[in-house]
Amino acid sequence: MTEWSLSQLLASLHEDIQQRLQTVRKCFGHPGTKGDASEAVWLELFDKYLPRRYRVATAHVVDSLGSFSEQIDIVVFDRQYSPFIFYYEGQIIVPAESVYAVFEAKQTISASHVEYAQKKVASVRQLYRTSLPIPHAGGIFPPKPLTPILGGLLTFESDWNPAFGQPLQQALGKGDDLDRLDLGCVASHGHFVWDQSEAAYMFVTEGKAATAFLFALISKLQFSGTVSMIDIQAYAKWLIT
């Protein structure tokens, strides 16, 4: 009788993701098609393995002041407590209060792609978010502090050799609190995570990068808790304009 192997299961998960990303890179010629296919691989991974309280989509993010982010390849957002998500002509619009994390997906990691992802992340973080007091059986809790929005970059390969050398560290180091990338994955090499306590990046070179990154993301989301209570009336005011 064949024995179950957790190590083999996790290795197979990574191999599946890596193979699919590699196929996209090798077989699709059009840059736009490559980009869409890469996003689809990551979206399916998150949709399948993140807890059900999270949803993922390519989307724009909007705030109650009427400002919009740029289009984001992958938005991880709350679906349990968020009262509304807009769907219009194939486009998804997510209220800023419901967002946990945003990612850009590229074929390779490079200085220009890091900078591009930083700008995309900043376009979400700079949006206004409401937070209402929370009623409960014994009274009312004060408004919950806003949950920091995670930002990152997902790729298959690196333009640098070694992948996690000084050029990548310099590119990531140009970010500040608004546009900093908290974590990322280079599926062929490893993943990186911003360590807030050390104020520095941790780079992990490994053979099962996609799986390790998935676990790192889930861990980060666990510590993020639950998004703040949205002020739906702040959005309703646009009905009368």
C-alpha cells in the first residue's frame, strides 16, 4: 500500500505551479498574452489555497472619495465582511476597505518591474479608507485601526544572476512605507519577505519557492486579522451627485 507523503504533496504543488509558469514563458509569444496567462496561474493558486474568507481577482480599487487605483493584477480582498463589490462589463471594482494585499505578476524580476510594482502598490495604499465603531452585546468597540495593505511582486525568473543579489536588494530598498513591497516570489529561485522588526528584507533561496511563498503569504494574512468595518454611507453619498 502506498504511504501518504506530505513532503511529496508540497513538492508536487510547487512543481505544478513552476511548470505552468514555465510553459507560459516558453510557449506564448505575445507579451500581453503571456502576462494574462501568468496572472491566471497565480490567481488560480490563491483562489484554490487561500482560506475562503479571501477572494482574489484582477481589479481596480476605489475609495469613498471617488479616487481609483491603477488596475492591479491580483487583489486579495475580504468577501465575508465586505458589503459590496462592483462588477461591470468584465471589470471588478473593490472598495479600499476590503483589501488585504495587492500583487503585480511579471515574467521576470528586474529593477524596472520592481519600480512598476511599487507604483501600483502605492496607488492602492494612498486611497482613503473608512473605519466605523463596532457594536457588540456589551456596547461599542472603537473603530479598528486600519490593517496595513500588503504589496508584492510575483515572477517566474530573474533578470539577475544571482537572483537575490545586490541589484535586487538595491531596487527593493528604494521603497518607503507607501510603496514598499512586503513579499514576493521568483518561482525558479525563492522568495523574499520584508521583516518589519529588523527593517530589512529576508531572502530565501529554495527549491520549492511557490509553496514556500504561499505559506509566507498565508502567515502574513493571519497576522493582518480582519479588515475594518466599512462606512457604507460614505459610498452611498455618491448616489445623489
